[in-house]
Amino acid sequence: MYGVIDVGTTGVKLAVFDGELKSIHYERVELGYEPAGSGRVEQSSAEMSRVVRGFARKARSLGARRIGLSTYRASVVAWSKSGEPLTNIVTWIDGRGREVVERLPVWVKLLEALSPSLAKVLRPDTPAVLMKWLYDNVPGLREKVERGDAYLWTLDSYLVYLLTGRYASDATSSALTGLVHPRDLEPIGAVFGILSLPEAAPEIVDSVHEFGEFEGADVAVSIADQQAASVYHGLLEPGRVSGVHGTGSFVEESTPKLVVPGEGLVPVVIASLDGRRFYGAEGFLRASGLVVEWLRSAGFFSSYEEMESLASKAKPRAIVVPSFRGLRTPDAPLLKGMILGLDPSTTKADVVAGLAWGVALYVAYLLGKLSKYCGSPREPLWSGGGYSRSNAFLQALADATGLKVARPRDVESSIRGVLKLLLYSEGKASLDDLKEPPEVDAYFEPRAGSEAKTLVGELEELLEVVARWEENAFLSGRF
């Protein structure tokens, strides 16, 4: 039997499967955010520890012999050698990295101008920059890490340490820190030096690895959540594309080798297996499901069934630009969300449908950027995550992208990806099995024709304009 712990930004899930891969248990615990000041988004590391340990213990009590983790990425935390947290988790949507970037000396900014690769790393949302903030602002942390009495790295390494006592991180998470090169997983000494960080990286290991034991159960898989979803969707085969629409929307295209794209796109290690790395490139939107929750709390609908009914009735007469947490593509981290096209006849249904179309058009925009660096993807566009339960959204996605969209039978994509890897860890699945896409629940064929392509171009033009004006008081929300 197998236990999967899926650590997402807004909640932690436990799924337990029997030997026939039937789900015998599922539960979810919500995790809120801790008050941390304007622009700062933290989660309680103590609460995370309690929930994850509790879920691992429950999985074991239900008979799980092997446990796998998927963990949200690009978020950092410090803890002592005894496992006690020294900081909260600074999440990937936290904005304090901007303070670090603005204080970098002039000579570093000159280096950035000469080195596009360095400029990609020294961004406010990079874990390396968030680590710099913690080292500079948590008294005594630097000295403790240098003595070996404490650790500071990404969330996955903290959870592996809690369960096994081993300071290790898988390649998919560490390759996104800006401190480890995705090509060879070696530390990037220049970045450690420029940011004055102690060279105290964990052991970087494969996604499938014998990490250790937790109360008799083997911890055998640790992988970043979006990459776990890509494994489920079959992206170990180059040329495939998938999107996961949870708190945010993440779009990945698999490539036969490492590609380092521009325009805010990110090179990713989709998985590392037996020393072999599988690569892709990614674009993302920080807020999609987050905006769904905002619309619900604001009274636009009271249930997801009502949301679906509203979205399916309306045409895109208003568009929600879901830049609630800023944008990376184009580079506009201060930009706030917008609802455009409002007039006295606009209804709730128009706004709800406008979110589906706003996310869909932005995904189409990202796919256009990805295609420049990775080539045109093969259909279908796989879609997972909670928002993918919406037929109205997936039809808008097919129309906006011009691609056939496939929703798998289970949209819990990260959980299913970890399950595939747990089977691989026991020799019950081959690499060819991992490359197979999942069973399809429904296909969505594009119906809009050239008008949708025109809308994608109009959105790109709009984003280029507002990105130049992101510091405007109204666009940045500073009024």
C-alpha cells in the first residue's frame, strides 16, 4: 500500500492507495497564511510539521509501506538540527525579495546587465533571494547554519528532514532555487558569493530515492508538485504540454534537453530518475484558483456548481485579468488584478465567465511564448488541478489556445504523479509506463476560430502596456 502527501499552497492532502491502486482514504487540511506585513505571505512551519507528520503517521496506520511527497516549490524555511522551525515558511508568492533586489550594490546590477542568466536568478521571487532576506533579518541564523546547527533551504528539504532526519532535496525543487544548476545539479558558487550566502546546500538527489524511514514506512519519493503533475500527464516524453490550475496556473512543455528560455519563462527539471534528468520549460500565473475563491467570498456565487452554471451561460463580455499577485511574463510583479469591459449591463455571470476567459487567454499567451523556445507542443493540452473540474473553463481554454484539451479521470494530478513514481520505486512501473499519459475523462475541442487568436494578441498588447505602467498608483493598488 502507498501513502501520498501532497503539500499545496493552501492545503495539505493525504491519499492512501491499496495494492490495486484503489483509493482507500483521502483527506485535506486547509492551511492559512500567517500575518507578516504588507506583501509578505508566510505559512506556519510548526503547523506544517504537525500536519505532515500526522498524515505520514495516519498513512502508516492504514497500511502504507511506502510514502511519497509532492511539495509546493520556490518557498524557503529555516530549522534547527533538532527539527524545530526557526522561521515560518516564506512562500513563493511572498514579495519581500524585492527589498533584497533593490539593495543590491551597483556592481551586481552591472553584472546582471552583462549576464542574462544572472538576471534570471536575482529576481524578487527566487528562493536564493528569499534566503538572503532571512539570513540578513533573522538574528543568529547565519552563524547557526555556518556551524552546522541549523539548515535553510526549500520546503521539500524541511519535510524530508522531519520525516527521516536526512538533509536532502530532490532535483526538481533545488533546480528552481537559483543556487543549483539544472544541467548538473552542482552549486552555482557565483550566486552564493554575490548574495553572501553560506554554501550549505543539502544533498541533491533523484526524485525517486530511498530517503529513509518514518515509523517503519519507507519515504521513497519527493518531487515538486507541478512536476509531479507533469509526470502524471506523461511529460517525461518530450513535446507534451500540460497545465495545472490550482492556486495559480502552471503550464509546462517537455523538451528533449535543457532549454533556458527568456521572457520570464523558467527552465525546469520535470523529474530526475536514476541519475537521468528530464527537462521542460514553464510559464505561470500566480493567481487563478485564488481568484475563484475571491469571487466566491465576494458573493459572486455560493457554490462551485453555481459558478459553473454562471460561467456556462455567459459570453466573454468582461475579462478578468487575474494578475492578483503580479506577473512574471511580462515582468510586472507589482501589478494588481483588473476587470475590464464593465458597463451597466454587466452581470455576475459575465464576470465569472470573464475569469475563465482571462485565465484561458493568459495560458494561450504563455503557450505562444513557450513555443518560441520549445517548439509547438503535441496535442492534447492536459489539464489538472481543481479549476479543471470546470467544463466552462476548459472549453474557454480550448478556444483560446486552439488546442484540444484533455481532462484526466482524476484531476488530483500531483497525487497521481507521485503514485506513479512510487510504483517505479518498487520496479512495478517502467520508464515507458511513466511516459504514458493518463486515462481521459473528457476532451474539449476548440470552437472559436480566428477570433480567439485575435483576443490573445489583444491581451498581449494590453499586458505590454500595463507592464510599463505597473508602478502607477491605480495599477499597483497604492492609493
